[in-house]
Amino acid sequence: AAIFNKLLEFYEINKKGVPESYGNHRRIKISQVKEDAPEPDLNITIDRVSDGSLWEPKYRNAKITTIVNEAHPYYQSLNNADSIGLNVLSEFMNLLSDLEYNSVSNSEQRIFEKARVEISRALRVKVESQSANY
């Protein structure tokens, strides 16, 4: 997409009075410039979650917010070790919170809720078994 935009920009800049053949523009080198990705719009609050899950969606301040459970062992292990992993996990939890909160039927919402609880439980077991091995 970035290359296409640069080509369009080049065409718009150089089309003034230029005939169909572009003459001296045969040796144009186009390179793709890596642009920084925009910061994700995360609505995340670190707090306690009522059911002990790793995260929970809530509606606060007219936005869907993800509450991350600061007491969950998986969050504590990531918080101490890996900020990149924590950012990726935060984006993932935020997306799942949006999906769960915006689900249209009660059965669909229960599926998301069950998945959230099961994922949280599996991550808790993983962290606890790793700490038992040390």
C-alpha cells in the first residue's frame, strides 16, 4: 500500500503539463519506507477481577474497557519479565473484551465468557506448574 501511495503521489506531483510519455522519468527509484505502526487504542485498567479471570470486559466512561487482573499469576509473571509480551497480551485481551461485550446473543456471550475463564485457568495452571518445577 505504501508503494502504491508513493506512486500516486509521484504521478500527481509530476503530471502538470507532462505529455503521455514521461521522458526523463525512466530512472526513478521507488523504495518502501517502513512507517511506525500507530499506537493501538487500548482501554486497559489494571485492577482485580471479580471471578479471578485474567481479564474481564467492562463498560466505563462510554467505552469498553478491559480490566486486567493484577492478582492473576500469569499477569504477575509477565509483568516481571516481558514488557513486549505484556503489550501483545494486552492487545489480545482488549480485542477479546470488545468481542465479548459486543456479542449480540446471550449464548454467544456465554461462549466468550467460558473461553475467557478457561484461558485464564489454563494460564494459571501453567504458571503454577512452572513455579513448582523451580
